[in-house]
Amino acid sequence: MQAMIPFPDISPEIFSVSLFGMEFALRWYALAYIVGIVIGWRLVVATVRRPHLWANDTPPMDARAVEDLLTWVILGVILGGRLGFVIFYQPAYYLANPIEILQVWQGGMSFHGGLLGVVTACLLFSWRRGIRWLSVADVLCMATPAGLLLGRIANFINAELWGRPTDLPWGVVFPRAAAQDCPGLEGPCARHPSQLYEAGLEGLVLGAVLLWLVWARGALKFPGLATGVFFAGYGLSRFMVEFVRQADPQFITPDNPMGYVLHAGGVGLSMGQLLSLPMVVLGLVFILWARRHPA
């Protein structure tokens, strides 16, 4: 008999209340965003308050400026994440139902879109403040993995973004019909807990590496280095996990059961891999540039 792990009975909602005939709920996913942003904010504040971590013992901004940056980042995450999901994953649907683009509470966020939103926010903030944008990007990249860790755990609790079917002993039997739709398999269908793989790689491992580089190896004295490590590290982590992550249903067809967006001869790339490859390349460029151009 195949070993498998039953999905833990955890409600996506932490609690809900009814006010004036309306239901309000706090979900784990929302809490992950909130706590991730708070942790990231405090990490950035702690970093700018330690001049010795920066070139010439001069942080690019003070703690008050970080609060302004936080507003820009939140807008970048929400707007970029939502628009990225709309454009990268379901453009036809939202073109036919444009009003639903605004319904963020219904779900549907893209990391790569959120990243583009934060990059845009970082550039605008730095331009307005007259700050070197790579230094701002470095400290943001150092602080981001905490949010990724919590977000992927919330994905697991929500029983979403699960992996492909597996017979490995740590395969998880996710609930609902879509997760149990495994052609050719009889009985419960166990899947890779790909959300937890990403939490470990993008959150714990990448976060530990970046904190070590910044706090122990003086990475902030080489503008662009932490940014490069984050881009390359996230891109590589996501690229690898995509091999066992179930493709989004809109990409799966009878002729393309693996859900590749680019494929030939039985091999191909998923949308996540296609979006992650440029991150790896750009990350390596940042790393090489930073090593040759210290502040």
C-alpha cells in the first residue's frame, strides 16, 4: 500500500465575524502578507540603523524614510501581483471580465508580477529621494524571503498550488475534486507538497543566505550583490520546484498534459520556469557587476 500523508484539517480562515449582516474573515493568506511585511519592515529598519553594514558607514536612508518606502512596497506588491496574475496567467478571462481584476479578495496573485511592482516602486522611491536604487533593492531583497516563507505556508494551508501526483512517502492527499483528479490512478491521489518545497528553498534557505551575506559578509558594501543573489536564488529555486508543481489548469490540454507554455519533443517549460529563467540570468549579471563595482 502506498504511503501518503492526509491533509491536515486546518481552516483557511483564522476567524470570522458578522457585522451589520456582512461576514468579515481573517485568512491565513492575508495574515501571511501582513506578518511578512512587518518582519521585512523591521529587518530593513534594523539594517539602516547599523552604519557599519554599509559602504563608508553611511546607510542610504534613515528609519523614517523606511516607513515611506513601506507604503511604496505595499502598493507595488498588490498592484504588481494582481496585474501579473491577470497578464501572465489568465489574460483571456480577465479581458472578458475586466471588473473582476479589482476583486483581489477572490485570490489570484503572481510573484513575478509582484516583483515587477516592487522594482517599479523601488525605482520611483529612489528617484524621488535621490538614493542609489541598488542599495534600496539590496535591503528589500534581504527582507523578502520571510514573506515568501509565510506565503507558501499559507498556500499549503489553503490547499492550493499543489504539486504533481507522486508515490513518495511524503506525498499529501489534498482535498477537493481538482486535487484528486489524477488520470490513471485509483483511490486517493497523493501530490508533492510543492508549496512547502518553495517555502524551504525561497524562504528558509534563500533567506538564511541573504542574512548571512548582509550581516556577516558585508554584502551591502557591494550595491547589487544581495539583489543578484535574491534574483538568481529565487529563480533557480522556482525553476526546480516547477518540475513537480502542477501546472495551472488553463495551460493543460489533451495534447499538452504537463501544461507547458513552450514545448517541443516531449520537453518544455512551464510559465513559472519561463518567468524564472530571466531572473537567474539577471541575478548573475547583478552579482558580477557588484563584485567589480564596490561602493
